[in-house]
Amino acid sequence: MFRGTVRAFAEAHVFPHQADWDAAGMVSRAVWQKAGVEGFLCMYADPQFGGLGVDDFRYDMILIEELSVRAPGLFTHLHNRIVGPYLHHHGTDDQRARFMPGAVSGETILAIAMTEPGAGSDLSGIRTRAVDMGDHWLLNGAKTYISNGHLADLVLVAARTNPERAHDIGLF
């Protein structure tokens, strides 16, 4: 039943607009909001944030299977299964209260900034730095090829927290 719902959504709200999105270089914000109305975004989120409280990866796999073939720029999987879980599991209570309702509704589009010029997506080679300033972190660096980046309202940034250790990387 869920697959049929996703197919009907894609036929009505995604596939007819793909050529326009290709020309614009990005999908529309409206399709994200429609996906939110359908319950396709961050389904694992707590109901207090508008989620369904259903953490079953198979639903996201169905979204990927049905959307990716004909709508490769609608990165629901990045939103749902890469960025969203960091916020959901590791964000502060305040961050979850501020951002999860929008992530569920499609009002807040999520992205992650890892890829860098010269390093690609090899995280051990990133040069973006995060310096603890006591009451905040100071980030300095460059990112490129950020999926959902054109539309993103919240971007997690991978940055090196210790220049002496290749694996000391945080998400900010």
C-alpha cells in the first residue's frame, strides 16, 4: 500500500515537473512540502514533532526505489536517513524542537556539507576546521557539491576538530 501511495505521489507531484527542475538546477520547495503532507519525511521523528515514530528503513527504501529512477534530484534519502537522524538522535532538545517539525513537514530542508575541493568526499582529507571558542565553535573552510544545498534551511557541516588527528571530525 505504501509503495502505491509513493507511486501516486510521484506521478502527480514529481515526474511531471522533472524537466522544469532540470532547467532550474534544483527541485521545487513545494514538492518537499507535499512530501511532508504525505508523511514521507523523517517518519522516525517523535510524534511531538509531527513524525510517525516509525523507524523502519524499508519505507525510505521504497521512496528511493520509486523516486530515484526518474527524479534523481529529489534527495529524500539524504534528508531522511543521513542528516535527519543526526538531528533526531544527537541534537539538543532545543535543536530538535526548532528543526524537527520543519524537517517532518518539508518546510526545513536538510543537507550535509562534507565534500571539499581537493579532498572530494574523503573525510580524512578535509581541511575545514572547527575551533572551540568556549561558548561557540568557529568554522573556517570550503565545501562543494552539497546535495540539497540550493534549498537547504539546515546544513550539517563536517569539520576537523583537531588538526593533528585525521579522525577527529565533528558535525556542526
